[in-house]
Amino acid sequence: MSTTATHIDAKSTLNGWLQGVTGMFIADIRAIPDDKWTAAFGGCTRPTYELAADAIGLLFWVTEAIKAQGTPNVEEGMSEKLTAACNTKDGCISMLQKGTQGLSEAFMAASEETLMKTAMAPWQMESTLYSFTQIAASHIWYHDGQLNYIQCMLGDGAYHWTEH
């Protein structure tokens, strides 16, 4: 095991996961019917575009945290602006691609010292910038599961991940 661990490029592996889940998420965004993109289901769910904006917002937050080498200052109203930008599927995909590219570039350029610095997340969790990058990628995966569930509720049981 120790030999294997010394040959794993943790940054490239995590960046590859970020790219992979982004591609799957885009495929699932495209699979949601246009007329259901802004719909709430069962009277109590958040619309699909809000779920996507939530995932994308963390990409931007982590990018800024890496650039700040700690907890970033976030412009007031940014969450609302992002949610509005995600109101269409094309707008959402554009923001997702922008968020993923920005995080990928910041993460891959950051030194190990920077990535081991800590930040305080908006939900009051303190962790390293490396861990927050892992969380941001996994957060996309989490919300993609919600999109998959919505697709199933709408009668679409296909896997769309091979379509990206």
C-alpha cells in the first residue's frame, strides 16, 4: 500500500473527479425536460435550477477560498445572482462550466502549503482548502443524484452520462 500511495497524484486525481462529475451533471441537466427545469415537485421541493445553483455556488466559493488562501469575502447577493443565471438550462451549464474551470485552475495552480490552509465554510465547518475542493466535487455528485431522482419521477430511467 505504501508504494501505491507514493505514486498517486492526489491533485490530478481529484481534478479528474471534478471534471468527471461535471460532465455527468451536464448530461443530466440536459435530460431534464425544459418545462420541468423550474418546477417544484410534490409542492415542497426546490426547483431543479436551484439545486444546480447550490452545487455551482460551492465551486465559486472554494475557488475564491483558494485564491484568498483562507475564508474568502463573498459579495452580498452572489447566491441570488447565481440562482438567477441558472434559471435556464443553458445558463446553468454555462455557470457550471465556468465554476468548474475556475476551481480546476485555482486548485491545480495552488501549492500544497496553500491547500493545507484552513477556511470557515458558510455552513460553519472549518477544514482545509484541499478538503473543501473534495467537498465541492462531491457536492456536484450529490445534486446530480437529485437530478437523477427527478428524471425517474418523470418516467426517464435512462443513464445519460454516456451522452456528454
